[in-house]
Amino acid sequence: MTEDLAAAGVQVKHPGDLTTLEDLPKAAVPVLIRWIDELGTADLPDRDRWYLWDAVARALTVRAARPDAGPALVRLFRDPRLPEGYKWTVGNALDQAADAALLDEMLELATDRGYRGARQMVVQALGRIGQGARREEVIDALIGELDDDDVVAFAITALTKLKATRAVEQIGRHVDSPIPIAKKAARIAVAKLGR
């Protein structure tokens, strides 16, 4: 595996060393995308597969991975073999790698409460990728997630980024939230959007 990366300009002794890279060359992105699928079919103990998928997802948590890595990361996020904590790392990668072409998939992941807190960064990513023609649809979806303690702070952050002034009243209900991160996000949002 590491030989593929060396050909793409990345020198690591072990795939786990990917998490220590300061910068990922664009040439390495296709190699890592291929690894996602190959690791899915490799004869590995689950814990090893999870560890390697996690290392790949962390390496792809860079703008250089956008947009090429997005579809593979969506597939990985949906993989039922991957535990919630590892899915969060994949969602974090999607926050960097997804683009508007993946909006349908990202909306589906963000609103599927079966993924619980693993989808926090997917929800947050909607604030970046939902800026286009479907902005109002994205805002509606995010408002719908304001009653979910798992993602409320991330929905507020995304709504703030979308400048969703019509959501100020719903966001304002969280300024005294018992969830510290939601309280902070709500207070920032109300200050910015309520002007």
C-alpha cells in the first residue's frame, strides 16, 4: 500500500502514518480513494479495517481532496461495518471534501438521525455547500435539526454561515441551552443574524 503513496509523492512507512502528514499532495488523493474501496473487501479483522479507514479519512480531511474524495467518503460513511466514532472522522473529512454536487447525499446523511452524533460535521458542511440555488431547502433541513441535541450546535453554525435570518427565532430558543456548545453557537448566531 505504501508503495502506491510513494509513487504519488508521499513517503510513509505505515498507512497509519498518514495522520501525521502536514500536507497531502493532490496526486495522493486518487490512491487514498482507491484504498477506501480496497480496504472494504480486504481480508482484515474489523478493528484493523476501521483503523486504516480512519487513517485514510484523516488524510483526506483537506481541501486538496475536494471534490474527488467526496463520493468515496459518502460510501464509507454509509458502510454499516464502521462504528459511530469512526463515522464522525469520515464526516469531518466530508466537511472538507464534499462539494455542492454531493448536496443530495449530504442532506440525506445530515437528516438521518440513525447516524446520531456521527453526522455533526456533515451537518456543518451544509453551511458551505448549501449556498447555491437550493439554499432555502438546505435552510429548511437545518432548521429541522435544531431539535436534535446530537447536532443542534452544528446546525446553528451552518445556518449562521448561510446567513439564514429567517431562522433567528428558532436559533434564539437555544441561547440558554444546557448544551454549552449549542448555547455558544446560538449566541453568536443571534448576534450575527439578528442585526
